[in-house]
Amino acid sequence: MGVESLLVFIIIGAIAGWLAGLIVSGFGFGLIGNIIVGIVGAFIAGWLLPRIGFSIGGGIIASIIHATIGAIILLVLVRVLKRA
């Protein structure tokens, strides 16, 4: 993975984490924490969504949507585990 690819991945994860923090209102880790959640969510989405057959397509917007879905999954999972 080149430096450019890594930078794009981090930017997409940051946007996804910010969006997930807005969507899952009332729960988040602040701006920096949500960015990290977005990056981890991008990894989750990259692994999980193709396995269940979910694909929007290619491009930056589709990548942001996928990473946001992964970040939302992660935020909801953390919320459930914190309440348990």
C-alpha cells in the first residue's frame, strides 16, 4: 500500500467516523475518537460487507458510505457492550 493510498484511506475513515458520530447521536468519542472509529469501521466494512454480498459500487462516495456503515456497526457494538 502506497503513501497516497494510506492517506486516502485515513481521510475516508475520518469522514466516515465523523458521519457515524452524527448518525449514532448521543454516543461518540469526540472528534478524534470518532475519526479512529471511522478508520477501524472502514476495515470492518472492507471485511464484512463483501462477505454478506453488500456492494454499492466503486469510487470515493461508495467508499465513504461503506466505511460509515462499518463505523456505525462499531459504535452500536461498543454501545451495547458498554451497557452490558
